[in-house]
Amino acid sequence: MKGCKAGVLLLVWSLAQSLICSPATVAQTAPFARQLYGTWYTYPLGNQATDSVRHEFRHNSETGKDEIIVSHICQGDDIAVIARVTTPIEVSENTIKILQSAAGSEKETGGSDCQASIDSAVWGYVISSNGDRISITNPGGVPSTFQLARQDVADDATLPVSVYGIWLLPVHQEHGNTVQIKLIFYESASPGRGNLRQISTCSKANDSVLSQVDSTFKINKDQITILEAASHAVRNGPISCLATIAAGTLHYVVSPEGGTMVLSKPGASPITLTRER
């Protein structure tokens, strides 16, 4: 009976600790920090040095701290490399205090480094009335002033223009076959949504076979969300050809001239697509 009573007391003490500790974690998220949460790009676009950089503000529920993540997407001939750094911040009504400097790099296929960094500083900021722009001052920084625009707030009528069309993945060898994959993004009747078709052409010697699947997607400034998985295989003698689309969310970046697009997702190597002219 004493052992049972001790177990009950231990359970009560554990629950009490969790109830006492929980408010401390929640208290770190101030109302003025929440309005920054999300991913932002440097505004306006058109500067090659900054178009590939993203700033993400978020709350880390494990540490109870707010954080900023700086990502730099480096586009190569065949694949893209993304360097990311994360550092804690404190957000007040009109300042963002970056508590630690951070720097990181990833190796590109050519051997050069894709680099991302952020310096400790106190930024002044003003957020627009509709919450889609931030004007930042960074005394002593380079640049000393800049603007960020929210990625998930954009005009549906203009967003997909750079994505729609036919895109080619790099040709690759698979089970002795040469495989060429096309992704075709085209409009639907629903704003912010579109249709996706994948065409796989598999060839060996003088023979070839084609397989095709279709799906739908949602799009915003930075992400394409594939809504339906689809797969289809076709065999012609010794040649087997598979077309498959996985449901999920992909990050995308279209180059300023519109000739290439990088698709990436966590845990997988980014891939660069070339627009078919």
C-alpha cells in the first residue's frame, strides 16, 4: 500500500511540474512576434544577390524561443543546394533582436560553397497595415535598410504565370532505360489551383514507350502542394516505363529569366528543371 501511495504522489508531482512549466513556454510568444511568423522574400524581386534568399520567422515549441531562419538557394546546372542557418531572436513592438551570429555552407556540385549567414544585431522594423510587408532598418549592416514581403500573400492572378508551362527534368538512366520526364503545369478554373501532368518517355536502343499521369495542385508564392498521388506503368517488350506523382508540398524557385525552376523538399536533394521552349 505504501508503494502504491508513493506512486500516486509521484504522478501528482509530475503533473504539477508540467502545469507549472507550461505557462513559461507559452509566455515566450508575444503577440507582436506572431505577426512576423512565416516566410518572407526580399522585396522587390529582380536583384540576383537577394532573390534566392528567404527569411523565416517561427516559434520553436521545444525551446520556447522565437527564431529566424535564413535560407540561400544556390542553383547549379543540374541540382540546387540550399544552405540554412537558424538563430534565436527576441521580438518587441518595434525591434527584432538577433541574439547570435550564425553562418553555414553546403557544397555545390562544382566544389564551391553555397553560404548563408546572419549577424547579431538589433533591427528596427515597421510592418504594413495589412501585414504583407516589413520595412527593416539595420544600423551598421549591409544593406542598412531593406524590405521583406510575405510569400503566402500574393495575387492569385499573377502567381502561377512563371510556373505554368512544360518543364524537363534531367535525363537519367533507370534499369537500362533512358528516361526523360516532363512536368506540365497548366491552369484550372479554380483560382490558386492548377493541373499537373507528368509524361515519362523511356527508351532503349531504337524502341521507346510513354507513360502519363495527372494530378492537381495548389500554389502560392513559394510552394506547390500536390493534392493527389498518381502512378501508372506501361510495358512494351523489355521496356518498362513508370510515371508517378507523389502528394505533398514542394518549395519552388523560378529563375529571374524564367528558364529554370528548382524544386525541393525536406530530406531530398533539390532538382533543377529546364523550361521547354
